[in-house]
Amino acid sequence: MLRLWPFVRPVRARLFTAAFVAVVASCLGLVIPLVLKWLVDGPVAVRDPGEVWLGGGCLLLLGVAEAGLFGLRRWLVARPLASVEAAMREALYHHLQRLPVAFHDRWASGQLLSRATTDLTLLRLFLAFPLTFLLVNGTTIVVGCVLLMVQRWSLGLVLLGPLLPLMVMCSVLESRYALAARRAQDQLGDLTTVVEESVLGIRIIKGFGRHRSQARAFERLTRQIRTTELHKARLLAWIWGVITLLPELAIATALVLGTLQVADGALSPGTLVAFLSTALALRWPVDSIGFLLAMSNEAATATDRYFEVLDVPAVDDEGAAGGNGVRNGPANGTADAGEAGEAGEAGEAPDAADTCERERPVDGLRFEGVEFSYPDAPADGPPTLRGVDLHIRSGETMALVGATGSGKTTLTALVPRLYDPTAGRITLDGRDLATLEREEARALVSVAFEEPTLFSATVADNVLMAHPGAPAPSGATDSQEADLLRALEVAQADGFVRALPQGTTTQVGEQGLSLSGGQRQRLALARAVVGRPRFLILDDPLSALDVHTEALVEAALRRVLATTTALVVAHRPSTVLLADRVALLSGGRITAVGTHHELLRDNAEYAALMSGEPGRQDREDAR
């Protein structure tokens, strides 16, 4: 409850009002036995029909008032609790955006989805019903017990006799139920992961005929969930059985003893009726304690799972939530020289930020003694990158070449601060990357990854994600449209985009699976160059293209590379030839730097990588 309070605080007035209304409504139900006592000992005893009708009218009014107050409580909590759930879901989503990439490397997406959906639904239901009625029923039970003791203390003690055994047995059973509830929610997260992966990987599953094995895996998880749910049902049955049996025995005992006292004249019939009516009115509050506690336990485990994610430390600045790999425009006056030039051509006077940018030292991209180990790597294992020293001069294109597993993709991921080095430093034009906010760093750096990721949006939305100005809801501006068409032309994607049903407004579908691999890669490349970035990081951007398209993209890409500082991961000689110089990464270290022809002549490992001759690399390693 303390963890949930910051989300509940904005709507606390309506929730407290709803709880007060529910308490009043429940207590009205306890007035009914008092009216019954008056009826039995008064009008019924003296056979006065008029008074009986009056008593019946009072009972009717009490019932209508109770129903109306409970309806008012429901109306009071519906909208606020929907707002609480929305706020919690929004907070979780924003936090996920700010968490480091290493977190997402470790966590299954299905577990995160279940926390954002099922767990938050459980929390909303808890705030709407169990939380209120634990208070309401608890208050009702206390008030009812006081009335029982006032009406006949000896019989009241009989009814209170099972209280201690009930508390002990419920405590034991509820602790077990909490463990089962947590296990069920974790298993549901695993099941969500399997469903998501099966949907995203449906082509692989069908292509390799693995639908039966996937179905068996799904069935195994559903059986585990069924077993856990049945275990929960058995525990809940025990809880309900105990909560039902002991009070029923107490009421039966009180009924027998009360009847004997009425027969002896020690107790009036009306008092016995009122006493038993009060006891029966407490049956629902007592019976409901079982499933209210069960729902509360599920909500408690859901809260644990929710804050298990929210408690993971996020990045150390506000910029990550806004940037997170999407260029939101130059920060702190940082502007691209190309943009400044175009502004000058358009007749716009340069502002102070442009002047500061031109006065800043132009030093390019430097790696100085950079080391990196993944967070989940063994402590005694070698780092992925070791003492990397590399200088990419301003305006230069550097190709990064190395064998599979040498650390090329890891090195490129450090520049947009997807990861931070564990030692050493990286500078952009002389500025330490670690001192820049992530938003500013990602405004300077644009990336195209080897595995292109597209979203369920239009072609224009996917490409303009990297534009300094986010597309307006009504569509791209004229300048954005011009940049979009230029980027599509550079990536040689304009042809197939025009052939799409709605052109740049065509929805590409989840993960862009409606497009070919080469088309997705060209859109990812267009996204990387659309904002004219100061630094461009390309991780094997042409691997999925055919020879003819690759040649066209390279010709257009040369014009872009001439105006930026670029680091290009390359596996083929054609891609390497885009670069001014080449760096060879081997075993996590830069072992050679030079032109393509120099390294081809002087470095056997590089020659083996570029030759494409099967087994040659292994022979060179053996030497």
C-alpha cells in the first residue's frame, strides 16, 4: 500500500469518500436486526397490524438506502481507478524506455507485457473492491460484535469463540496462497513470451515445420499454469471451508443456547431474533474475508512484480527518456554543419548556437583506451573490448572490419550510448561522451543496425523517427517531406516505396514483415541519414541487398558520407571501399589501421577476411 500511495494520492478524496459511503451502507444493514427486535417484541407481540406495516416500511427504506449507497460507492471509484491504472501503466512504459539496453537483454518481453497488462488489472481490481471491502467488512464485523455483546454478552462470547483459530488457520493458508499466486503470475509471463515469440517467428516455425513442437511447449506451460491454479483453488477451498464451518458451528450453538434461554424466560424472543439476525448479517462480511484476502495476496504479488521493474535504476539523466535512440533534434545548441549551410543558403541569419558550433574544436570521433564487459559476463572472464584506441577524423569514413565475435557491433553500440564503456573514454569533437546527456549524444549520432527494426506505422513515420523534428499528428511538414524523399533516394528505397499502395503513408506492419529483408534494411538506412547527423554509425548496412541495388546505394551513400563523420562495420570489399581508412578489430583490440590496399598488402588476417576463401582465416589463425 505504501508503494501504491504515490499513484493513489491524486484520487484519494474520492476513494476515501467511497470507503466512507460503503461503511455507512454496511452499517445500515446492522440497523435491520434492531428494527426486527422492535417488531417482534412490540407490534407482533401485541398484534398491532398498523405498527407492523410501519416496521415493514422502515425495513424497505433501509434496504433501498443501503443499495443506493453501494451504487454511489461504485460510481465514485470507477473513473479514479481507471486513471490510477493508466498512470501506473504510463509510468512503467516511460521507465522501460529509460532503462539501459542491458536490462532488455536480460528480461523476456512476455514478462514485461504481463506486468503492464495482467498485473495492473489485478491492482485496479484490488483498489476497487478488496481494499474498500476489507475496511468496510472489518468495520462491520467490529460494530456487529459490539451489538452482539450489548444484546446478549454470553451468546456473543460463543460467536467470538472461533476468532483465534480462524486467524491462525487463515494466516497459514494465506501465506501459501501468496506463493502460489506469485508462481502463477510468473508462469503467465512465460506463457506470454512463448505466444509473442511464436507470432513474431511464425515464418521460421512454419518454414521448419516446428508447429507441433511449439504447440507442445505451449501445452506444457498451460499445464503448469493449470496445476498452479488448481493448487490455488484447493488453498482457497480450505480457506473458505474454515471460514464457513467455524462461524456456522458458533451460530448453531448460539441458536440452541438462545432458544433454551427464551424457553426459560431469561431472554425475549425479539432479542433472540435480533441477535441471530445480526449474526447472519455478519455472515457475508466474514465469508468474504477469504476471497478478499486471496485477491489482496494476488495484488500484493502483482505489486511486487510491478515494482521489481520500476526499482531497476534508470539512466542518470532525463534525456534518455526522450531520446532512447531516436533523434529528437540538436540539444544545447548542437547543430549539423550541413544544416547551418543550408540555413545560410535559404537566407536565414545564423544564430548564436550556430556560431558556438563553428567555434567548437572539430576533432571527430575518438576511442581512448576503451574497455567494455557486458553486465552479465563472468567477473573473471576477458572483456569484450580491451584497450581500444581509434581516431576517426572529422569528415572521415572509417570501415571497421573483424571476424565474427570480435566486438564490432559492441563497439558501435557505445557511440550512441546504448552501453557505456567500463573503462576509457569516447569523445565527439573533443567532448567526453560520458559528460553529454543521452538526448544530446543521440542528437549528434545516428545509427543503422544490422538487424533493421521497423514499427507498426507508416513508411514516413518509421523514417522520420530520426528527424530533428518529430512528425506532427497531421503529417510531415514540407521540409520533413523533402528530407524524407532525399533519404529514401539515398537508400534507393524511393522506387519500391512509390509502388506501395499508399506510398509513404503505407502501413508496413509489425516488425515490417510485409517487406523483404532488403527493403527493411533500406528503410533503416534512410532513417539513419534523414536528419543529416554529425556522426553516422552503420552496422553492415548493405548485407541484405542484391549486387545491383548495393552498387546504387553505395553511389548515393558516398555523397552522404562526404558530409559526416562515419564508422561503418563492413564484411565485404565493396562496403570497405566506401571508407577512407580501415580499422581491423581482432580479439577486442584494434590491431591495424590503414587504407584497404595497405592492409590487404601488409596484414595477413585482413587479407584472409577480405578474400572470402573458405578456411583461409583458420589457417592464418593457426600460424
